[in-house]
Amino acid sequence: MIETLATVESNDEIATGYRRLTLSFDQEIEARPGQFAMLKAHDAFEPLLRRAFAFYRTHGPRQSSFLYQVLGRGTEALSRLGRGGRVEALLPLGNSWPVDASAPTGRALVVSGGIGSASVLMLCDRLARAGVDTHILFGASSARVAHGCGLEDFRALGLPLTITTDDGSLGERGFVTAPLERMLRTRGGPRPVVYACGPWVMMSRVSEITAGFEARCLVSLEAPMGCGFGVCVGCVVAVKTREPLGYNSYKRVCIDGSIFPAEAVRWDVTAMSH
Amino acid sequence: MIETLATVESNDEIATGYRRLTLSFDQEIEARPGQFAMLKAHDAFEPLLRRAFAFYRTHGPRQSSFLYQVLGRGTEALSRLGRGGRVEALLPLGNSWPVDASAPTGRALVVSGGIGSASVLMLCDRLARAGVDTHILFGASSARVAHGCGLEDFRALGLPLTITTDDGSLGERGFVTAPLERMLRTRGGPRPVVYACGPWVMMSRVSEITAGFEARCLVSLEAPMGCGFGVCVGCVVAVKTREPLGYNSYKRVCIDGSIFPAEAVRWDVTAMSH
Amino acid sequence: MTGATPGSNNHDERLAVEIAGIRFKNPVMGASGTFGYGLEFAPLIDLNRLGGFSTKGLSARPLPGNPPPRIVETHGGMLNAIGLQNIGARAFVQERLPSLRGYDTRVIANVFGYSDEDYIEAINILNDGEGISAYELNISCPNVKEGGIVIGSSPSAAARLTEKARLASSRPLIVKLSPNVTDITAMARAIVAAGADALSLINTLVGMSVDVNTRRPRLNYVTGGLSGPAIRPIAVRMVYEVARAVAVPLIGIGGIASATDALEFIIAGATAVQIGTANYYDPRVTEKAVDGLSEYCDHNRIESIRSLIGSLAR
Amino acid sequence: MTGATPGSNNHDERLAVEIAGIRFKNPVMGASGTFGYGLEFAPLIDLNRLGGFSTKGLSARPLPGNPPPRIVETHGGMLNAIGLQNIGARAFVQERLPSLRGYDTRVIANVFGYSDEDYIEAINILNDGEGISAYELNISCPNVKEGGIVIGSSPSAAARLTEKARLASSRPLIVKLSPNVTDITAMARAIVAAGADALSLINTLVGMSVDVNTRRPRLNYVTGGLSGPAIRPIAVRMVYEVARAVAVPLIGIGGIASATDALEFIIAGATAVQIGTANYYDPRVTEKAVDGLSEYCDHNRIESIRSLIGSLAR
Ligand SMILES: Cc1cc2nc3c(=O)[nH]c(=O)nc-3n(C[C@H](O)[C@H](O)[C@H](O)COP(=O)(O)OP(=O)(O)OC[C@H]3O[C@@H](n4cnc5c(N)ncnc54)[C@H](O)[C@@H]3O)c2cc1C
Ligand SMILES: Cc1cc2nc3c(=O)[nH]c(=O)nc-3n(C[C@H](O)[C@H](O)[C@H](O)COP(=O)(O)OP(=O)(O)OC[C@H]3O[C@@H](n4cnc5c(N)ncnc54)[C@H](O)[C@@H]3O)c2cc1C
Ligand SMILES: Cc1cc2nc3c(=O)[nH]c(=O)nc-3n(C[C@H](O)[C@H](O)[C@H](O)COP(=O)(O)O)c2cc1C
Ligand SMILES: Cc1cc2nc3c(=O)[nH]c(=O)nc-3n(C[C@H](O)[C@H](O)[C@H](O)COP(=O)(O)O)c2cc1C
Ligand code: FES
Ligand code: FES
């Protein structure tokens, strides 16, 4: 983990409300798939707290790109940065996707919901390179959002890809959980390991479905973050424990996660206020 | 007075820490010498309050420029704006320099201290055009600051100009009040009207000197401003009244001023915390 | 989308609310001391589009206020020690009310004094004025040594003043609460029991700022009242607490700078809101907030904003 | 300029201060609950350069804390309802203290309980631990229904606990004050009379935030503690008031994010400061503040920062 002032190489809008931010660092970093960085526009007096963004891509040891949706004050401040702008960065943070988890069966299903895609592009790439038979389920609310969430980059991987949009403007109409269930039901052979990143409700459903098929499932969770490195204890999710309200009832998304086994999570206790 | 979203035409650094901001407006405005605008970088969440800036120059009814020193959060936020940036503007505000005050004697002395220069460039121009025999006393802490405060623009007016710098790096070493006193003492004929804008201490001294020579003196004052249009009653200066603590003990710089007759001001009660 | 554009919701019936038998066309008002005597905003907004506003604190006699510096900006807010400079109740009645009667908006007279008698005297003067919809007692202004701070933090003193004001007043009585107390519900209960028709909250929190270069306080008065978005979470919490402690309508105040901010208060239990400091840096904020409320009703298919009051889900 | 660059003022004698007989190499500390158990910052800063830090609140037994969401950002600050999740006093002594002894910085154990007995039990456990310089009683955490809020706002209850803790404690006792009171000087006087060696202030202000789309509180616990630059003016004012009410050293806390902010507190009367929320968004802020204090001493030719304590000019 290092704390540094990164420089903006580019910050392009790839679809209305969605941007790709490429940063260069003054020192070498090593980011694994699923890890994230806490970022903040350097000269913004508000908001105060940094925001977490998954490493979307790394371009050598001194450059990484992030994919983000312009949602509130933090991302608005980021969206105003141009080439040469400064970003306060704390990175790399969190655990990473266990690529080798799918070694036993040699099969993987990567489920991406909305901007959750930012966390799984590098994962898909690694799985493919590890020779794992990988299928991508790419969900978004609309065609615009799908492009904003990096669809072209996923297509470029050349892996089997199923697209769903809520409004049917691209691919199959409906939620990404539908093809997930279908595949687990219809496809024979060894169970694929399911890797999922998306909104809480989707993850909760994915966890339900995979449990039903006894498929191993890993999820990257989201929680409001104060620090990103384990000190504020603000980013917790409830996990299953023997005694209901025991000391270990909560885990920090930033340092114990953001990736958890789906079966460990208490999906009845949502971590986000929205 | 109008409230509008202005567009940045240019925002150039003219000396380290000093900038000229040129704004264009979507409606016609009419700004008189000495009036000011309340400005704020549109997309800055902090600071909240707009800052007052004197009209430095007007370029037709839809464009004006302002001269500012990058001092704290408000001017820092402004300094980051590039061409096309948006500025929340309330303008024009305050009273203006009474050019005709110098008609009786036909002579004027304009005393500028530091960035106070921003308020008097248009005044000098009007005086000259009104055929008033005008002499400019231009004070700054150093040569750099003098340039930052628009010295070239004042030189371009072609009026007699005396420069002082605290460190002697340009013109006469010392405070601008020295040549002021000298001129009032040595120059015969009718008393010039003195127009002054600068830091509180300088204005206070100018007021003392002019009083000694029974020269009419007008000063543009500064006070921390909440609103700029008379409602917060935060920007007051103490003025002389019959009963010491009567109702009219204080006047609002933003709407009763910013220009006051020097003799009306209670110089013992400073309006700024610095 | 109806109501999305300014002007279009001049008569958005969905936004109407009622406080102490008075109808407000919408819940958005200007807060005392930040809205002058209302007329100052006429060049900038259409006063007829606001639910109303509360005047600068009026005392029986005009007051000069405190020496400068009176204000300083802080992170997310500002400190003020104006010292209640005002033209006095009589001048307000004679010089401001006549022009205000030309507008279709509710005028609330904010009243202040150094003693119970001062308050009653001011109210008696204002009783003669035509066009005042209600009185708002400022028992909480932290800027004046006498009265203010004491009355505003003592349930018994506040109840005593409320009773006297209730008797003297010919109009609905709103009492404005100070946040500088351990238990704001105790203040609220005492004041309501004493006859207040409604409560407005919060006034400013006492704060201070130091210029480390001069080592002097940034305010001549040393301490001042903190206002602005910085205090909103404290204000929302207090409205939520008071809403569960008393039955009278509440007017939420504190750091409101948008319709969304206003909705936080309404959902927490406020019937209406007052916007203060935001008027300084966004002079048209009140009108924008009214439009924003209409938009919110459109988006969420709200028939009446009254259905949102205290609608916080648990 | 000496001291202007990191590291160069590792031993800037001008910054040394003393509290309850303990010497701190400088007045800059990490605040409880925002600095973990100290070690979390080892990868980011040189802990040896800080005056010290206060641990996350320690209770006799480990606590799980509140359900999420626990935090939400507000303008200029944040609300938290962590619910004092902590590893417990014993685990701290056994698992954290040994590594902490490797650093040359003051460790203050922040203690918390649901009852007087809980506090004493925690203190007894900590008394066995080596490498603790002082205890800081958190009687003001607004996030826990039992105890906290009550003790922190009742002079008598706070005095009673302070007396017991004073007897149980083998170390200097710092009591941390809550800002959620009408008169913080009354709390301070009672607690000092009961034997506190020093006071730290302020803890968070109780606040709340509502998500207007879901109409739910943004915190699962509904209310939470407000911290960050937004509250600094309130904290500076309280330090100023308490400094004139009691004779013990004060540790100023509340919205400090730079050396300049820290100086506001010192000039207002604090002997040292604790930096809280700023550690989250600027993890090296404590070290930067130490450098900034050295620079300030350079610029203003200050021989000892002790000469600045309570030096406010009027
Ligand atoms: C481990 C981790 C990785 C993340 N990776 C990415 C990433 O790669 N790309 C990315 O764009 N974001 C990512 N996020 C989310 C990101 O950190 C911010 O939470 C998000 O960008 C919102 O921040 P904001 O400042 O724009 O909005 P805020 O100012 O924080 O919030 C503004 C409004 O938006 C609402 N809001 C905030 N977050 C969300 C949300 N997620 N969904 C719906 N409403 C919301 C708030 O309730 C508020 O009303 C990640 C979060 C975590 C925890
Ligand atoms: C009528 C009027 C006209 C003005 N015209 C101009 C103008 O044309 N050009 C211009 O540059 N400014 C002008 N000012 C001053 C301007 O409005 C701001 O006060 C100034 O730019 C500082 O704002 P800031 O946000 O940069 O600093 P702030 O964030 O407000 O303050 C930052 C720090 O600087 C200190 N500080 C603030 N103002 C001053 C000051 N004047 N001198 C020394 N320290 C200060 C503060 O105490 C604080 O410590 C005018 C002011 C008034 C009242
Ligand atoms: C400069 C200023 C002057 C104020 N004067 C008064 C007043 O005269 N009477 C009163 O009841 N409240 C007064 N207030 C308090 C506001 O009405 C409001 O309660 C407070 O500022 C919180 O709201 P805000 O955060 O939206 O400003 C004043 C506030 C400010 C900033
Ligand atoms: C997330 C969080 C957790 C906190 N936990 C504690 C605690 O356990 N004990 C305590 O005494 N104070 C605790 N505090 C209060 C801080 O120590 C500090 O008093 C307060 O945040 C104000 O300082 P700040 O504005 O610099 O954060 C906590 C604050 C935050 C933000
Ligand atoms: S964000 Fe602070 S502990 Fe996870
Ligand atoms: S700045 Fe508000 S009255 Fe002058």
C-alpha cells in the first residue's frame, strides 16, 4: 500500500455518465485483479473522503486505468480533471480474485452487473490465460450503460459473452441472473466457479442461485468507505457466525474483502443505504 | 443587479500569484468605475461564499475583466478555471467613484495600494477623459506585485505615474503614502481630490494625510462579505455618528459603499480580521 | 414533466402545507436574518413563489449590532456575530410592511429582545402591523450576552416567555429553538406546553475561529453562530427528535441549500423549512428549491407533500 | 528553513509539550477511533515522529459494533455509528502492545464501557499492559444507547465515574468531553474536581442524514457522530471556554486537518491536539502537521510552542 499523488494521463467519457480515468504513478505498483484504489481529485476541497475504484486495467507498473460512473460529488470532482491533473491515491488495496479457485473444475462464470464490470476485466483476462473455460455474463440497464461499463473491452477478450439489458436495448432483455440460472441448469459437466461483481441486490440473487446449484461463488462487495485501509471500521458487511451477535459478526470490505465467498455473507443485512 | 452564470473567456496569470479573469455574460450589464461583482467558481463545492471583485475593465456590455490575487480558497478555486469554465456571478454591485467630485478643482490624485489597483483603473481612465489633471500613485510590495497589479495597464493610460515598492525593487522605496504627502505639501494651486483603494492600514494613513491638508478624500473599503447585496449585514464598517452607539453606527460596505468619504469612517475599528 | 420548469408550478397544489391554521402555498421559506426584510430579494426572485419568509430579528427599538468583523467563512459554513442589527419593529411596520403587502407570500415577523418585556413590547408594536402571518420568537440567538443564550437553554425561562408572548400576541406563535442544549426535546416540550403553536429549529451553533497569523479571533465578538451545510446533520437529527416529542408542526432549518436538503427535514418530521445561509451564495435558492420539490413529487408520484412529513422508514 | 522538510524535525525541541507529567515530543496525536491501534499507519508514516495517538475505544470485552451502513459523508464531515467495535482490552494488551513498544511515541488507551464497572474492569486489564502512557475515558460516544450519552452529559455521573477511574488507574487520567451539552464548562469543572489529570475535547456531535430516495436513514443506527472540518469552529469555541474554566491541560480535537487548524486550538488554549477524520482522507496528515508546526515556529520565531498555548490576543 502506497500513498501518492498520481497524474492524469486521460479522463475520457466513453458513454454519457461513464468515464475511463488513466493515471500514472511516480513509483511502481503491483495491482492484482479485484484490488482497488482510494482516489480523490487533489485540489477539490469537497468532498473530503476518497472513493474506492477497482483497477480496471494496468499498463505496466506505473500506469493503471479505472472505469467510473459519474454519480455524486466524488465522481463529479474526478470527472472535471483533465490531462495533467493530480489525483490523491492510496493503492493497491483489498484482496483479489482467486483465479486458481477454478483450477479444479477448469470452468468459470464471470457475472458482471453495471459498473461492477470494472472489477472483473482483469479477472477474465487472467482466467483465459490460465486456460480456464470462461463465460462472461454481462448485465447492464441499457445499451448505453453497457458501453459505458466497458463492453467493447470485454468483447475484445474474445471470450464467450452473454449480454443482458434491463430494457432490452442490447442482448437479452432482463437481469443477468436469468442466463446465469439457465447455464447452471442446462450446461452439464463439472460446476463452474462463479465470480460476481455488481449491485447488492444482484449479488444477493446470484448467491441464492449458485447455492441452489452448489456452485462455488465469490463476490466483490461494496460499502461506504471512510479510509480504505482498515482503520475506520465503517465499511463492514455482516457475515455468518456461530453466535448471532459475536465479536466476528462484521468484516471490513476494504481489508477483509472486497472479495468474499458468497455463502459467508449475510445478505439480509445490506451494507449500502441505497 | 443580475444573477447569472458567466463564461470564462480567459484566466491568465500575469505575475506569480496574480491573474486576470475575463468573463462574458449572457445579458448586457453596465458597470461603473468602483463597482464590483460577487464571483464563485460554478462547480466548486467549497468554499460556499462568493468573493467580491472590482470591475477592472469592461469590454462592451457583455464582457468584463477582473484582476485578482490568489490568496485563499475562493481565489484558488477561481484560478483553476480555464476558458469555457463557468462562474456564478452577481453584478454589478455597490456605489461607484464620483468622477465629478474633482470637477470643481479639476485635479485628482489616485492612490492605489496592491491589488486595490483593480478598483481604480477605470476611474483613472474616466478622470482623464473628463479632462481632470490626474496623477496616479501606484504602490506595491515589490516589482513582481506591481506587475501583477496591472502596472502595464496603468502605464498605458499615459497619465503621470509615481511608483513605490516596499522593497525598492521598482520606483521609489517605501509606502505610497510618502509621495502622497509630498505632493500635497509641495504642489501649489487648488487641492486635488484624492481617490484611494488599498489595504486598511494604508487607507487609514491616506485619510489622516488628506485630512491634514484638508483635501477631499474618497476611499473604497474592504470587509468580509457574506452576500454582497445588503442582506447579511456582515460587511459593515464603523462610521462616525452623533451618539457613539446609535443605530447608524455601522454601514454596509457592499451596498452603502464600497466607496465612502474618508472622514466618515472610524479608522480605529478595523473591518478585516487580518 | 409538470413543475420541472420555473414558473410552471406557481400553483402546484401538491406543495401546500398548513401551520397553526395558516396555509403556506409551499413549505419553502427564507430564514430570519438571511432574507433581510424580503424586499431585498425582489430583484432576484419572484417572492410570490415562496411559501413565505421570516424577517430579520426585530426588536422594540432599532439596534446597531456588533463591531466588525462580524462574519467569517468556515468549512461548509460561516460564523456570524451580527448582534441583531435591525431597523426596529416600528420602522418595519411603517416602512417595510406596506410594500410587502403587495406580495402574495407569508410574512413571519422574527422577534427578539434582551428581556421578556422587550419581546412583549416588540410584539405589541407588531400587533398593529397589517400583513404579518405569524411571529417567530428568537430565544436562541447566541450572539447577544443578555437574554438569548439563557432563555434559549432553560426550559422554564423559555416557557415563561412563551406564555407571556402567547398572551400578548394576536397571531400564531412560532418559537425558534437553540441547538446549543443537552436535550432539545425538553425545551420543545416545555415551550409547547406553554402555548407555542409551532416550533422552528435550529438556530446557529456557537462557534469560533482564530487567525493564527495575528493570533486574534476572526470575529470581533470572539464567538459567533455557525450556519450552513456543515450543521445540517445536527439540524435533521434535532428535527427528528423533536418531531417524536411534541405534536405541533415543525419548521426545519439548518444548512438547507436544495430541494433534496429540504426533503431530508420533511421526511424527518418537518412540515416546512427555512433556507438561510444558502441565500447568500445562491440568491435564487429558495425558488429553485420550490421547483425541486415539484420535480420530486413528479418523479415519485406524490399527491401531496404532506404525505411525506415524518415519513421516515425504519 | 529548518523543519520545513519531513524528517528534518525529528527532534524539534521547540514542539515538546507536557501533559500530566508526561512529555510528548510534539502536540500532534492521532484521535481515538480514527487511528486504529496505531500499527495500521506504520506503512504510511513514521510513527516515531508523532507526539502519540489514542487507541480505538477499548472495552473489557470485545464488541462486534453496529450493523451497516455505519458511515455516511456529509458536507465538510462524516457521520459514524460504528458502535465501538473493538478487539477488547485484553487482546490489545496481548496482541498489539508488544509491537507498539517498538515505537518511540506515546500510546494513550481510550477506554469505554456500558457501566462504571465496565470502565473499571477495562482499566484493570490495561493496568497490566506495558507501554501505555495514559488513559482517555470516552464518556461521550453518542453511538451507544446505554451509558455514553448519559454519563457524557451529566456532571454528577461523569464526576462519579472519574473518581472511580482515578482510583482504579495506575496512570494519568484524561477524560474526553462530549460537545452535546448546554454548558461544557460545567462538565469540565465537575470532572476536574473529581480528579481528572487532563481533558480532551471534543467528541462527535450527534447528527443524522436521510436518503430522500429510499426515505430511510443513511445510517442503520439512524443517528451517528458528526466529525470533520465542519465541526472545527464548535470545537475551538469549546476549548476556548474550557481553558478559561479549568486549570488542567487540554487536548483539542475536532476537524483538524493541518498545522494551521491545530494552531487554532493551541492558541485558544489546548496543550496538544488529536487529529481524527482527516487521517482517513489524508493518511499522512499527522506527520504533515508536525512539519507544519515547525515551519510556523520558523516563520514566527517561536522558541517553544508552549508559549502559544492560550495566547489568543483580544
Ligand atoms: C471496493 C469498491 C470498489 C469500487 N469500484 C468502483 C469502480 O470501479 N467504479 C465506480 O464507478 N465505482 C466504484 N465504486 C463505488 C465508488 O467508490 C463510489 O461509491 C461511487 O462512485 C459513488 O461516489 P460519488 O462520490 O460519486 O457519490 P456520493 O457523493 O458518494 O453519493 C452521491 C449520491 O449517490 C448515491 N450513491 C453513492 N454510491 C452509489 C452507488 N454505488 N449506487 C447508487 N447510488 C449511489 C449516494 O447515496 C448519494 O445519494 C466502488 C466501491 C467499492 C466499495
Ligand atoms: C468590495 C471589494 C472588492 C474587492 N476586489 C478585489 C479585487 O478586485 N481583486 C482581488 O484580488 N480581491 C478583491 N477583493 C478581496 C476578495 O473579495 C477576497 O476577499 C480575497 O480574494 C480573498 O479571498 P480568498 O477566498 O482568496 O481568501 P479566503 O479564503 O477568503 O481567505 C484565505 C486566507 O486569506 C486571508 N485573507 C482573506 N482576504 C485577505 C486580504 N484581503 N488580505 C490578506 N489576507 C486575506 C484570510 O484571512 C484567510 O486567512 C475585494 C473585496 C471587496 C470587499
Ligand atoms: C448572518 C445571519 C444572521 C441571522 N440572524 C438571525 C436573526 O436575526 N434571528 C433568528 O432567529 N435567526 C437568525 N439567524 C439564524 C438563521 O435564521 C438560521 O436559523 C441558521 O442560520 C441556520 O440555518 P442555515 O444553516 O440555513 O443558515 C441568522 C443567521 C445568519 C447566518
Ligand atoms: C469513525 C470514528 C470512530 C470513532 N471512535 C471513537 C472511539 O472509539 N472513542 C473515542 O473517544 N472517540 C472516537 N471518535 C471520535 C474522534 O476521536 C474525535 O473525537 C472526533 O471524530 C472529532 O475529531 P475529528 O473531527 O478530527 O474527527 C471516533 C470518530 C470517528 C469518525
Ligand atoms: S473503509 Fe475504513 S475500515 Fe474499511
Ligand atoms: S455582504 Fe451581506 S450585507 Fe454586505
